[in-house]
Amino acid sequence: MKKKVRLNDKIFEIEVKDGKNSLDVAVNGNMHRINLSKKCLNGFRSLLIDGESYEVYCEQKGEAHFLLWIGHNCTEVKFGEALGGGESDEVLSVICAPMPGLIAKLKVKENDKVAKGDPILILEAMKMQNELKSPKDGTIKEILVEEGIKVNLEQKLVILE
């Protein structure tokens, strides 16, 4: 059965077929094989998509509405009826901590305009400084952390619109 899915601002036609140990997924007619790990660590699952590994976390927001984290990037996913109607088309991206650490430096302020790839903040973990970048063009809607605080894995740091 084919379904329409909205990922952020794009609509895709998806068809899923169960395989023996995997799923065969057609996205706009292009086939992909997906293997999902049976074990879950802190809410994350490991996916193999066409042989490439991804760590994924999914949060259900409504019956057919989900937030999908791949690394520190968040994608809004809507299925079927959740695509249309009176729902706002505003798309939010949530930047989450990809590891526990210390917020060493915020490089943006609320209401700043950012382009995809612009630095958002520096997260220090295991004596290494990791620069987290904007996953898309947008505006900083909310900063949920301050410099000098410790954060946990998956903790929400910044919301973009």
C-alpha cells in the first residue's frame, strides 16, 4: 500500500514491503533495503539503509505525526491525513546533543538568521570541542541551554524555524 509522507517541507510517496529480515521501501519509486536493530539504547535504534549505518530516535507527536532525530538533526514526519487540513506548515528543527558534554560557547542568539552549515554552538565532550551546525536555513526560535552547563545525550539544545 502506498502512502504520502511529508518530511519537513517535501512530500514523498512511500511503499513498504516486509522482507524476511528487513524492509524494502520504495521512495518515489526508488527501492531501499532497511534493516532495523532489535535492541534499543536510550531510545535510539541503529538502522542499516542500503548498507549505510544510522542512529535514529523517533518521538510520536500525534497519531500520524512524528519527530525523527538522525544524529543531532530533527525532521518532522507526517503520514496520510496529517498532511493536509488546517495544520500549520511551519517546520521546526530541533538540535539535540549528540553526546553528553558541556556547552562551551553559544555562537548564536534568539532571532538570529542562520544558513545551513552555520555554527550554532560548541559542545565540549571528552576534552574535544565539537561544533554543532545548523541543519537548514532559518531563524533561531529558542535557545534551551546556556554556556557552561552540562547536557545529556539527546537533550534539546536549540529550536530553529
